[in-house]
Amino acid sequence: MKKAINVTGAPAAVGPYVHAVKTGELIFLSGQLGLIPETGVLPEGIEAQTRQSLENVKTVLEGCGSDLDHVVKTSIFLDDINDFATVNEIYAQYFANEFPARSCVQVAKLPKGGLVEIEVIAVEK
């Protein structure tokens, strides 16, 4: 059984999809750009977009009954792999307890000209 979830306080989806899908105790989040929820605008720079992307992930997880401590897998999509070290520094501040498994790749282009997009798989609290 699966349940589609949209969360108040997270940026609206930029396509025909939902914020997350819950199946059993697993929660699959759609990729989160660094969009500011109130405006739908991307802040300037990789640091600001990474922080906002992670804040958006955090908001969606909380709306699904989970949190960053329950993330088991992350996938990070970068516009420029040269931003890897900067993203890692910020990422480490959000996953302070135990790091989840992770993939990080450079992609040709992200929606809305984003510099980073982060998706996660988590379990319920």
C-alpha cells in the first residue's frame, strides 16, 4: 500500500508529482531544490541553495512523521561537481549523528536553474 503526501510549508512541486510517497514504514521523498517555500525563488549561490534544500527535506520529513535522524539514503544532484566540498560541509551540519548511505553526481541541468537537488529515503520515527 502506498500513500502520496504533500506537506504544508514546503515549496510546491515544479511538476506533476508529490512531496513524498509512504509505503509501509519507508518514506521516499521527491528531490528538493533549494526553493524558498514562501516565494518559490532560488536563493543565490551553492551554500544558500544547499541549506534551503536541506531545510525543505527536513520540512517534508517532519510532515511525513520522520526526521533527518531516520534518513537511510540520500542522493545529491549537483549542477557542478566542483561544489562537492562546499555541499559536504553543509550536509555534515544536518546529519550530525550517523550519516546515511549517499550518492552524489553531477547532472547536465536541474529544474529552474538550480545548483543542487537532494532526495532521501527515510523510515518512520
